[in-house]
Amino acid sequence: MIRFLLVSLVLFSNYSYAQSFEDMIHYLASDKLEGRKAGKIGNVMATNYIAEKLKTYGIEPLSNSYLQEFTIFTDMSKNGANEFLLDGPENLFEPIAYSLSGDIKDSEIAFVGFGITIPLNDPKLKYDDYQNIDVKDKIVIVLTGDPGVGNAKSVFRDKDYINYRSVFFKLKNAISHGAKGIILVNDPLSLENYPNEETPYFNTSEGSGNRFSILAGRATNHFINTKLKNSLTTLKIQQTIAKSQQPMSFMLKSKGSMSVHLKKNTGRISNIVGVIKGTDPKFKDEVVVLGAHMDHLGYGGESSMEPSRVKKIHNGADDNASGTALVLKLAEKLSKKSLKRTHVFVLFNAEEMGLLGATYFVDTWSRYEPTYGKLVGMLNFDMVGRFDKDLGVQGVGTALEWSSVLTSLQPQMSVVHKKQSVGSSDHASFIRKKIPALFFTTGAHEDYHKSSDTAEKINYPQLDKLLVYSQDILKKIDAENKITFDPKYSQDDGQGSSRGYGAHLGCVPEFGQSDDIIGVVCVRATAGSPALNAGIQPGDVLVQIGDVDIKNIYDLAFALKYYRAGDKIQIAWKRGETLFTHMLTLARSTRN
């Protein structure tokens, strides 16, 4: 296990006491921190910077340390031969981080277009790149994209078919047809300067440590074109498919070999936590959490929205240097005040990996409760720096008192209150434990999860207004006699739905589960979902959805994109050694 050593806080004593929002965000979103990817040195630098700020403000550490450590998957590393041979080596070959490790020797090779199979019951589209071609135990070569690239009238342009272009679908579909290896090649029509193309690169953190049951890697168009016969090229093939909207798959005459050998690494990272203890004997054992995640995407990865897969620093100024800076400024302001309740400031780590830091904080709070008290409320600030028309305050329905608190104030900015909350940020971990939480955000924008989310685009005057508004809210909350979770609040906030178009089961997966587990651990079934109605309980391991064997989280994503809302299928899951089955009807996904 790699242990990331934290630089001594003394090294950061040169940071001034009263930095502005601009100073904080420009540092946190600087290239020097390389996107603050959890487990990377830039994230360590951000961690130490934040801890030093809390120390400077006179905020007490949590149980003698600002750093609440936990273990995460950090990256994959090459651990042996990684190569693709087809009448000679592809010198630019790179493995895909969620590939299985192993070797394939002297295998037949099939070119299978885009590697897409549309279900037979689809009412609008008939298409199967694997039709009439046997790929069992073979290596397949697959283009990225879909037949809609190069044909504006293609049915593949419909939003219902967008997920068939995903790499996850292509790999799982290859597996379902029996292939042992897959080589991905960038579709030429999507390349800006074809035949020139960027060199494939090995994204070490892609996939969060999960593995597909297939060897997978990337090769260049140039290499593949030298192996095609009869003047064929990948461009000509793509143009033919785009025009006809029909598959064009075939076997290559030569055999090939493929090796991928990767090692999964873990490391220790930290939430950064500080405390202001309450002064009122009646309320000091009630804890209000002020939180924001401080990590981001590093150089991109599978969560990047960049149009190309070129390695670029994703600075994450709005997501979420803005929220991080706001929580630090609140710590600075509140350190000078007398508060009835205890206030805990948490800068969560590994949010981008699946709310890992927030989940760890909430799940382990019982060890701190005797010293500090019970968690009664949480305010989460995520992407609060790009104010345009209004500020969204979500989760108003989680506490009986939230609505009256908010409506009694007159903020200097336009604010929209929403009873429900989107479950894709750290507050969801609190709501899951029936702890009331408010989620503050100025919303998504065209720079979301791109390298263009930079510090100069932050709306600093509005961020100053949000700081004032947040202090007013906290003053009102501290004056309340109680903060009560509304038992009528629906916790089905979309966490369990598919991220995209497709069907909804309602199994919320455990991210970063052990490689030894065959299946997907459901940490819970969302309210009113097919999974809940079937009887799935926390800790159950999902192993089958319809005809799809569920061995990992990618199989789950594939199945929910393969099937449609309204399909009646059988699912299977394990509880210990006992296998359960149930026929159910899949619901419609609420994600867009």
C-alpha cells in the first residue's frame, strides 16, 4: 500500500491570515496542484494548505488532528508486459486501466465496427455489429463513437441511443459475445486533424480500480490501417457505415497477440476537519457540519467532459475550489463568534470518486459523538462560484425548520429554494443517515468537468454575497430550538438511477468494493425502486439482471443501458451464501 506522506504544516506558514476568495481559488485551482486528484501530490498540497488555514484561524482540530485519514484506490500501474502484436508490434499501444490482466496468444482477430448491439425488442432501430460473425475467444477491434457520427439523420442521434457509444458499453458488449480481448481505435470522423491523431495514453486512475473481464487497450488508426486489405481504411469503413447505417464487420487474415498486466494500488488520503465547540450547555452537544469537497479530477479520466481524451489538467475552480474557499471563509468569520451549537468544518476528499470522504465521515462519526455530540444538520457548498441568474438551495424539505429559516431572510442575490436535492454531492451521505442537509450551488455550466473550469471565470462579487447570506443562515439556524429531520422526506434523490438514458433498478452501488467480490454490493435500495420492492437489503450482492451476469459495477451500468424501462426481467442477488431471485419491471431512469 502506498502511503502519501503529508508535508509538514510548518511549510505553509507563509500563507497570509486573511486571503481573499481570489487568492484561495487561484491557488487551489492552479496548475501547480494538478487538479487535486485524490491520492496525488496536488491533492496532498491542497490538504496541507486547507489544514494550515484552519489552524491559522484558531479552529480546533478534530480529536487532535485536522486530518481524518481513510484508504482509497489511487491508481493502476503497469506490472509486466503490455503490448499488442499484429504482424509486428503496435508501438503506441496503451492498456485501459479497467482491463483484466493476462495474455492472449495467436488469436483470430475480428473488426466489428462500433461494437454495438441494439436489443432485438427495440422499436425504432435494428443494428448489430456482431451479427453473423463469431468472436468467441477472439480479439475484436472496435471504433469509438457510433453510426450517427457523419450522418445527421441517423437514429443514433436520438438521445435514447447515446449510451451505445460509451466505452463501457463496447467492452461489456464484447464480453457478452465471448471476446477475450478488445482494441479501441478513435473513430476518424471525430478527429480534428485526421490522419494525425493524439498518441493513446494510459490513464492510471480511470475506472476507480474496477475491472472488466476482458483484456482491453488502445491502438492508432495508422497501425490498424496497415493491417487492412483491399485499400480499406478505418475512415472508409466509418464513412460506409455512416452512409448505409448498416454494420461492416469482418475477420482479419492475420492472427495477433495481446498482453496486459496491471497492478491495483491503494493509498491513504484525508478529509480535513476543524471544530468550533458550542458554548450553550443545552445545545453544545448538537453538531452542525459545514462542508465542501476539495478534490477534483486531476488530468481528467472517465468523468471528464473534454471533447477529446487528451491529457489536460482539470483545475476545478468552480468544482470545487469555490465551495472549499467558502467554507474556509466561513471558518474565519465564525471563529470570532460565540456559537450555541458545535460547528464542524469538513473539506471532504474523494467526492469525485463517489462521495467516499463524506461517506467515511458520516459512517465513523459515532466514535466522535461522545466528545462532540450528535450530527443534527449539514450545509454543503458545491460549485458555488459561477452565479448567473440565481443560487439554488436544495434539500429544503429535509428539515421541518429549513423553510422558515430561509424565507425569513432577504439575501442580496436571487435564490431559488427546492425541497428535493440532487444526490450527486456530499450532502447525500448525510440525508441517507436522516441528517437534514442543505445543498448550495450556482449550477452546472459549459466548463463542468473540463480543463476550462478556471479561476478567472469565478463570479467573485457574488461569492462575497453568498458568504454574507451563509452567515445569516447559520445565525438563524443557531437560534433555532431544534433541527428536525422531516420523516416524510423522500430519500429517493436519484443516486440509484443510471447516469444517462436507460432503465432504473435502484441499487446504489458500493464504489471501490474489493476485487474479491463477484457482483455489485448494494449499499441500499432507493425508496420506491424496483430493487426495494424486490426485497434487496443493504449489503446484498447483485449478481444477475436479465441475461446479463453482474460481476462488477460496469456490468450493472451495461445492463441498465441495455434494457429499457418497462422490461420485465429476473434479477438475482446473494445475501451471504443464500441466492435470491425475483421477477420485476424496470422503472424509467430520472437522470438526463
